[in-house]
Amino acid sequence: MQIIQKLQRIALYQCTPLREEFLNRTLAKTIESLKDCTEDGEYAVYGTIKGVDGGADWFIPTCRCGSEVIPRNGFYYCSDCKKCVVNVIPRYRIKARVNDASDSATFVIFESLGCLLLHKSCSEMLKLSEGVPVGCEQPDVFKQMLLEKSFIFKVEVKTANNNDFEPFYNVIDICFNDRIIAKFMEMHSSFFSPQTDKIIGYSTDGKTNRWQCIVLRKEFDCGLC
Ligand SMILES: [Zn+2]
């Protein structure tokens, strides 16, 4: 009994920050209102991944320092380290096309969150893709793990990007927890049309999201969120 109580206390401790972050600390927005933002900031947006833009452009070659390297005279060059890089590390830069009831936008998912979503590092994913026939620019696993999946994305708005014809938003965090997602929907019901509610019902009832919360975020289902 003491062990169970201890686990519940640990679960509460670990789960509450996530709930706080996505439900209380971060201002919620629809994609349409995100595009109307005139101030830089971080916002929580619920949406469904409908595709990955850019064909084979779902990863970037990087230096050990984390910066993107550029091809130069047959080598890769890191402008931050100011040197040629021999051991280039591939990292995710997935340009996900995300829809909600109001609009759609490109959300850019980088290495750490890409690993959470796909359960593999970018290097591992590239090895898996070696056997893929020419012309298939994106691994099959994208369809299974990304497409039609709905999450709350915490995204960063940089008004400088709004000058682009199609702005993009870097993803800072993703909430997989179906109870937090359900609460988010309840708190912001005006964001969602009846059609979207149908998609959300499917998504939040799925066991996958809860499993991802527990396994990937190494958090327990505390029963409160
Ligand atoms: Zn570097």
C-alpha cells in the first residue's frame, strides 16, 4: 500500500507540470488566430498532422555543435565552428502540415520531438530508409506514426516569419496525453467545429496516446489529467 501511495505521489509530481504547461501556462490558439499574432510568443494549438512537406527534406545534415552544415567544395562546412565537418550527423527537421477546424500551417518538428513521435533517432530512420525504393522520399513509418495523428503542439511565433507567404512555426513541445487533450478541448470548445469533434473523439479515445505519454515522456498516468 505504501508503494502505491508513493507511486501516486511521484505520478502527481511528474504529470502536473505537463498539465499546467499545456492548459494554464500557455495561451491556446487556433491556427487561424496564430497567423494573426502580432507579438512573438509561445502558444498551444491542437491539430492533426495531414502530411509532411518537402519530399525528402525531412532531415538536415548537422555539425556536432548542432548547427546545420552546408556543402562547400565537396565538403560540409559549419559556419558556427568555421571549419569543414567530416562526421555529419543527420537530424530531423520535419515540416508537418497541421490542420485544425480553422486553417492549416506548417509546424516544424526538430530532432528531440521527432524522436518522441517516431520512436527512432534520425540516424536510425535513415538506416531504415536505405532499402526504400528510389522515388519513395519519405519512410513508410511516417504514415503509421505521423499522419492523421492529433496532438497539442506548443509552438513558437516569430513575427519575422509572418512576412512569408506561408508562415511556419517551430514546435517546442508536444502533448500526447489524451486526458490533457480532452481537457484542452473542453476548455476551448469554441475552437472546434462538430466535424473536428469527431476527429478528436477518435484520437483521444485511442490507447496509443496514453501509451506514448507513459513510455515516451516517462510519466505516469496520475488519474488526474
Ligand atoms: Zn559546428
